[in-house]
Amino acid sequence: MAFASLTIALAACDNMANQAKLNPYELPYGSQLRWPVMPPPNTVARDQPLKAPPAPPITVALLERGKQRYDINCAPCHSRIGDGNGIIVQRGFPRPPSYYNETLRNASNQHFYDVITHGHGVMFSYADRVEAADRWAVVAYIRALQASAAATPADVPAGELSALQ
């Protein structure tokens, strides 16, 4: 009985080894190699840097969207006013830089976009959490925060100054 089982097992293995199959990098019968081999359309190589979409024009709707996305994703660490003293920092997380320091005031918009996309220091990437268009909205809102910190009452239109007091 054992001999019969062993014979059947060996016969089955031989059939698997000799069956028709394609070896790695072997073309199917009848196909031709087109050189250079191009990737399928709309694919991105794993390590290829993604190109940022162009920054949209600044509008009130863009700033409102930026504020909404900022409050959700950025304010826990950077605080709602951008001074770097968010609720997470108050509980022991490392403090991010204030948006009002000279280095970040002079940083390009692309720098902020890249930091949101790739992360920086302790901050991890938000590329999978914040869409590209929303990243530009957040950058516009950060610039609005920076501009508001340096504003004076003389910058407010006369008709709206009474509403602030």
C-alpha cells in the first residue's frame, strides 16, 4: 500500500515539472518584444517625485476651505492661530515652529506645500490625508494667518472698522 502511494506521488510531481509553463521574462508564443518597454498609461513609478499642481488663485472660498482643512489637520499641533502651541503640544508632543517666525514668513508657498506633502522633522506626511488642492488652500490660509498677525487698524477698511470694536 505504501509503495502504491509513493508511486502515485512521484508520478504526480513529474507531471508538474514537465507541464507547459512560461519561465520568468519569457514572452508568450507569438508575441513580439517592443523596445523600449513602456509602462501602462497613467502609472507613476514608486520613487518618481509627484509634480505639484499649480497654486490656484486666492479667493474667499479657497481661504474658507483652507481654514476648515487647517482646523482639522493642522490646529491640533500648530494651534488655531498658528503659534505652535496646539492641544497636542500642551500634552507633551514636541512644539512645531510658529508661523510668525522670520524663517517661515520668508519661506516660499512651495515649501509649505512640500512639508504638508512629505512631512518635516517630527511631522509626518499628510499626502494621504489632505488632497493636493486642499494643501494649496491650507497654504493660502497660513499666509492669511501670517498677514493678520502684522495687520494694524489702519489696514481695515473704514466701513468695517466699527464692526471690530
